[in-house]
Amino acid sequence: MWEKILQKNLYSEWVIRNTLYWMTPVSPWKLEENISSWIIFFEIGGPECEFEFARLLNDFSLREKLHHQTGQLRDAIISKVLRSIDDRLA
């Protein structure tokens, strides 16, 4: 068994849960938490498991940052498209 402890101030619940969802084929896991940490237990450890976990954690951390940075732009695009559709239907 491999145990990984991550600080909550570094990783959101969204990042952790998405990472763990995609880790399921690699190793069964169990998630626990306390006030300041995420505690993850993997049934299967080893370099392959650790590498894949680190890769996914990095991937979802980046996705979360991009989501926050592009939020206003996405909202503006959606509003413009909806206005255009509304104008065509009017």
C-alpha cells in the first residue's frame, strides 16, 4: 500500500477527485481528509502508480488554472452566441 498526503491549500477537491477518478484503472484507492490535508491510500504502489498520479495531478491542476483564467472570456463568448441566436429568432 502507498500513502500520499497532499495539502488542501495546494490542491482543490476538484483536482483531487478528478485525478483519483482517472487513477482507478491503475490502482484501487481510498480518500480521507482532515482540516488541512488530503490523505490518499493506493492499494498498488510503485513507480508506475506514482508517475501516473503525478502526471494526472499536474494535468488537472493546469486545467483548473486555465478554467479560472478563461472564465470571463468563455462567458463573453456564450453571451454573444446566445444574443445572436435570440436576434435570429426574433
